Amino acid sequence: MVEENQQDRTMKFKLQQGELSEAGYVLQRVFHALEEKGYNPVNQVVGYLLSGDPAYITSYKEARTMIRSVDRDEILEELLRNYMDS
């Protein structure tokens, strides 16, 4: 019999309904800042995600700083998760 080490287990984490992940929170704030400045938020975020260039994101309301605080992979995961849930 093989004993399973606690560190070998895959842990699951599920947000409560209505809770936002950090990436979700940042995306919402960045989206609104881009809208307020008159940009198309979808186009700007896609440009950022594809290139990694933060110049696609306005510095208005610290949006550029916020989006750079979250790994682009986490943002993509959040977008895919929300797309699949809808």
C-alpha cells in the first residue's frame, strides 16, 4: 500500500458564486477605465494579451499598473472560464 503525501494531492479551489478572482476584479476595473477614456476595451485588452505591451492599456485610474500586476495567463484563464460558464 502506497501512502499519499499531502503535497501530492491536487487541491481544488472554487470561488463562491458572485465572487471575483483577482484577475476578474482587475479586468473589470481596466475595462471600465478604457471605456471611460473612449477606447474599445475588447480590442485594447486583446492587443495587450497578444503582445504583452502595456501601452495598449490606459494609465487612467491606474489601469496599466493593475493589469501588469496579474499574469497574462491568469487573465486568459479568467476570460475562458467566464466564456465557458455563460
